[in-house]
Amino acid sequence: MTLDSRPARWLAGVATLALAGCASVPASDSAAARAAAATARAPAGVLATSSSVRQAAVTLAPASGSLVSGQLVLRPMGDGVHLSGEIGGLTRNSSHAIHIHENGDCSAADASSAGGHFNPTAAPHGKVGAGAHHAGDMDNIVANASGVAAVNVHAHGVVLGGGAGNDAIGRAVVVHAQRDDYRSQPSGDAGARVACGVIRAQD
């Protein structure tokens, strides 16, 4: 081998190693890429009609000094997303509003960081299935004599995944101290936010 050929051979070896490194992406990087894609947002006004994520979950933590907490599962169903699960620590035999909120941020003590109701179509607040309403509007939940509510509610016009304007992944679910009256604007006069959790994809 001549001295002149050494640099060329050395460069070829470096290029081969670089290509090999690119071919194997660490699992953590791949997971980070999937998470980023799941929360990427399309331009405002772009709405989806179907979900790309099969299931999501919410862990509700207390807010506003309450003891309310729970676990919910979200699945695409019909024209929206269905929420099921159980929430405890509520006032006995009482009704409570539950909504999807705009921001996936429950850091404020009173959950005000979650922002207003999820409302990508700029509709007025209302009752699901009875005219115009926010995408995040859902039926009230009812606690039993032990202060536990079995959740079985539906959010119309919402999808899971894909990043469209009506994608609920990365948003928040908020439980309120009082029932939603479905009339008062913009939030149904539902009172303090007593629990909050961020919607996270599970697949």
C-alpha cells in the first residue's frame, strides 16, 4: 500500500462506520420520535374524522385542595372518543362536570393551567347530543354513596392521534366540583377544578 492510498482508505473506513451508526437507532430515540409525532399539531382548523391511536389513558390527580383522583381509559368509538373508568374522593351522591380541556398542563394547584374547554370549532358550550357544544363537553358523572363515580361518557367530534385540530392526545381531562348546567357560558357554571390529568397515548 502506498502512502498516497492511506488517506483514501481511512476516509472510506470512517464513512462505513458512520453509515453503520445511522442504521441502528436506539430504542429510546425511536420512542421519543413516536411521542413527538403523537403530539404534533396540524394547522388550526384542520379536523380529522378517524383516530390513529387505539387507546389512551388519563391518571387524574387532585387539584384545588381536593382528594379526588382516578384512572380513565379513552377509546375511539362512533363519532368520537369514549371515556370509561372510576373516579373517587367525590362528594357522596353528587353530580360533577367532566370535560376535556385545551392544554395538557395540570401544574397549577387549581388546574387553571389546563386552560378552557377543548373547542377546536369555536362552538358555544352546551350538552352533547343536544345542539352546538364544545368538543370537550361531556355528560355529568354521578358519585355514589361512597363518593365514587363510574365513568361512562362520550366526547363527540374528537379523535385520538394524528395531530389534527380535534386530536385529544396531549390535552387534559378535568373534573369539577359541581355539575354542568349545559347553559352557562363558557363552562357550564361547574365550579372549581378538583382533579386533572393529561391524555396520553398507550399504543
